[in-house]
Amino acid sequence: MFLSVFEMFKVGIGPSSSHTMGPMVAAARFLDLLRSQPFTAHGLRASLHGSLAFTGVGHATDRATILGLAGLRPDTYDHEKAEALMIRIRDTKVIEVAGLPPLQFDPLADLVFDFGPALPGHANGMKLMATDRQGDVILRETYYSIGGGFVMTEAELAAGKDSDDGAPVPYPFKSADEMLAMAKASGLSIAAMKRANELSRRPRAELDQGIKRIWQVMNDCIDRGLEHDGILPGGLNVRRRARGIHQALLAERGLNLTAPHVINDWMSTYAMAVNEENAAGGQVVTAPTNGAAGG
């Protein structure tokens, strides 16, 4: 199965690729499904199950679901726009998105945390529904956030969708042993083989631009983390520390007091800045370890 670098390193939002980014992606998919239907919907509903229900508030799953239903996507997330949308939906109880009529949605009544048994397919399950004017459900889909921002419908998960439908790549492999053997036989580095695989699916300019954007998002994430202080959201009253440590390191720059281990302090501060931005729900790059990457 071919996985693109853009599937492994995704521009998304924190604090969790499974509990925040995945539900937003699922909601966006549901909007696309709704746009393809011949009938006219009047309202929306959502229910969160299993882990999405029990840890949903702390991981902003409810917020991500609402923003996804409002048309936002993780890769183009804008924090200021998101905050304005949340206020508007709370006040008007209406969601307005392109290609659909105004949809009734009360965040307090139409988004349910179901603390009963988890859905059968996966611990991270959610149901999204569209209703008619009488409030009857006319479209329903079950989604599972399976990790790393990947989302499957109930049918996709049941079918075991794990194959790649694209064109063949020049250097396919299913294990590290196969990859190393292929590198030895071809005389290419792993990076060169991976780049050749990517170029078999997209133009060079698109690949380079996409990689540059990932790098830019990583750097922007570090910068935001070093600029902000205060208390992180989530209710645990955790104070941001990266900015204060960074300011102290800047003050020591150029002095003869600098110890050899200070380089580790700089790297740790950058990592802390990313961690805090991820916890704050900022835009990050999600990595294969299901965490945030800042550089």
C-alpha cells in the first residue's frame, strides 16, 4: 500500500489527530455526502461514542465536529475564523455552508456525548445525521477516526479498506527488509526512492510546494508557541512555559556563561512550543506517531 508523505505528515489541528482532526475530517466528508443527495436537508445532528465521548471535551472533539460541519477543514484551518463561527452558531443555532441551505443546529441539543457502549467498529466512533423539517433523520453515516487523522466510514472499515487504488509506483514495499533490499539493488537512497514514488502520482512542482508548506507550518507552529503565554485550554490549568524559557535563552545569548548543554535547552524549548500549540488547538503537522511535529 502506497502512503504519500502528505498522508503521513498532515497539516491539521491539535490537540489530537484522532480526537480532533479526525472528527473534523469526518464532518467535512459528511457535508460532501449531503451535497450529493437529491433531497433538501433542514438540520444536522451528531453523536460521539466511545473514546470520542469520554475524552471529547478535553480534546475539543465537540468543537472540531461543529467546525467541520460548518465547512472548516484541518489543512486550511483559520483560528480567528473558527472562533467567529463558533460564536455565530451558538447565537443563531444555524450552520451555513456553501452548496447547502441554512441548516438548523443547536450545539447544546444536537451534539450528543453518548457514554454508553462504544460503536462496534472502533473506540473512536461518531454518527452524523441530516434531518428534514419535522426533525426526522433522512441521512445517517457512521465514521471511525482510526488514528493519525485517517477516517473510515462504517462500510469502509467493515470491508477492510487497506489497499491503494492509484497507479503503480516504481519502488513498492511492504516491509523495511523489502525497502532496504530495493535500495541496495537500485543504488538509490530511501529518500530518493520515496521521491520517485511521489513523483509517479503528482507533478514535481506540486510535490515541492506541498513539502515546503509542511515545513512552513512547522516553523509557524514553533513561532506561535514561543510568542504566547498564559493558561492552556482543557481545564487542567496548565501554564505555558516555552515563551519564558525562550526569553531566558535569548538573554543569555552572547555571554560567556553559556554551557555546552544549552543547545539541548534550545531544542527542548522548540519542542515544548509545538507541544503547547498542539494542546491549544493550533495548526500543527501531525506525524506518524499520532502527535504533532514542529520541525
